[in-house]
Amino acid sequence: MSDAPTRAGFAALIGEPNAGKSTLLNRMVGAKVSIVTHKVQTTRARIRGIAMAGASQIVFVDTPGLFRPRRRLDRAMVAAAWGGAADADIVVLLVEAHRGLTPGVEAVIAALHERARPGQQVALAINKIDRVKAEALLALTEKLNAAYPFAATFMISAERGYGVEDLRDWLGAQLPEGPWLYPEDQIADAPMRHIAAEITREKLTLRLHEELPYQLTVETESWQDRKDGSTRIDQLIYVARDGHKGIVLGHRGETIKAINQAARAEIAEFLGRPVHLFLQVKVRPGWLEEAERYGEMGLDFGDGD
């Protein structure tokens, strides 16, 4: 162990939907703690993943993508994102290299000018750099740094890992001196019940099409660690309409069976033990307006007002 002082603090990842925040978080932590899909607005709550950089402990906050909200759930998600940024020691704005300075990114930068605390460092991470040429990257970097006084700029590929270590080391060096906030081997601060529910929701999102993933939520109803070393998990999938239940179940229950198998395998791998997963689909027409459902998702119901 070096004589370097221990440091600890929070780094919030913000950006448009699908900018690669969850992929970057998982890469930093070295394990999957935030679900990743090709669909936008997959992340709903603030997910905290914990990474070590030498003597520094970085608590990453993966926030929902910033977008123009339409529904209560959207508004609560955007409020959670800005809440995560406000509470953080450092903010990292992720921008997709191939999309560049979009109207959405411009809106986020405008909000940063208003919302960033005095002295709060904001770093820029241009992600998916393997999709564009060097000249375009340079031009985008200049344009973005002209729009906001970023403390540092990083070129990364969260998916491939390029540049991620440099970003992690820089973040570790910027954090305030102090004792670590979590045990050294802990990688997330979300309860396992929540992570298990999110894994199942990821499988549903990947399997189902169009708007349906945004109309459902998953909750872990019961969790039982058995004497034989296995775990029984019962989960409820809430959908808004009768028709949605049929889609989730699929012909002769084939869809829900495939989702169960995929989720069970990943939860078992995460826990390092056999898992018995039982899924039940319930129609609850008003779940999108129920405070209890938002609490289970880790969102503030009042932020949707």
C-alpha cells in the first residue's frame, strides 16, 4: 500500500439517453451493476457503483438520461438525474462522438451553467470515439469546450475500455481526502433485491418491443436464502393493461419462460449461487401514478409533479 492519502467522493455521470453512462459505470466498477439496453431511458433511478483508483474510492452515480420529460415518470427520472449531479463532488458529462453537439447536449450544457455549484468540477467524456475520425473528434472537442469550461476532456470508448482508466485515475485524484465510504470489496450500494429486479427488467426490455418496456416495472416481493446454499426470489411484474400481460407471457408462456431463464442465470452469476426465480405478471392500470411504485424504483414521487 502506498503512502498516498485515502480519498473518497461521488462522481455523477450525466448525458442524453443512450450516451453510454451505464456501460461506463459497469466498466469502471468491473461488474454489471447498472442495466444496459439499446433502448433509451433504461436507467430510471440513481444507481451507485463503487470503484477503486489507487487509494481513492470513487462512488459513481449513474443517472437517468436527460431529456424533455412528458409523463410523471419522465419528470421524476430527470429530477433524479439533476439531483445526482447536484450532490456529487464531480460531474462527468458524456457525449456521443458520432452524434456531437445535439440540441439535447446543448440543453444539458445550458442547464449546467445554471445548476453546477460554484467550484464544482465538470469533466467532459466523449464516448464511442471508435465511430468517428480524429479530425471530427478534435473539432467536436473544441466546440464543446467553447460551450462550457470543462475541467478536463477525455476521449473514451466505454464499451471497449479505451481511455476509461485515464478518466478513473483523474477522478480519483480530484476527490477530497478522507476515509473510504464503503468496504474496499463492495461494488454497489443498491440492495440486492433492487439489483435482481433491475436484471429482470433488463431482460424484459430486451425481449419486448416499442413502448411496452416503459409501461412496466419489476419489484422483488420476497427473498429467501435457503439452507442448501440456493436463493428463492419471487418477483412481481406490474403492467398497465390486460393486453400487456398477454404480450409479456407470450404464446403458451414462452416469452416469460425465456425472460425467467435469462434473468435467473444472470442473478445466479451475480450472487455466485443457485437461484430459483418465480415471476408473476400483475395488471395494475394506475401504477405509473402510485407513490409506492416510485419508492421501489428509487425515485421521488413528488418530483413528478
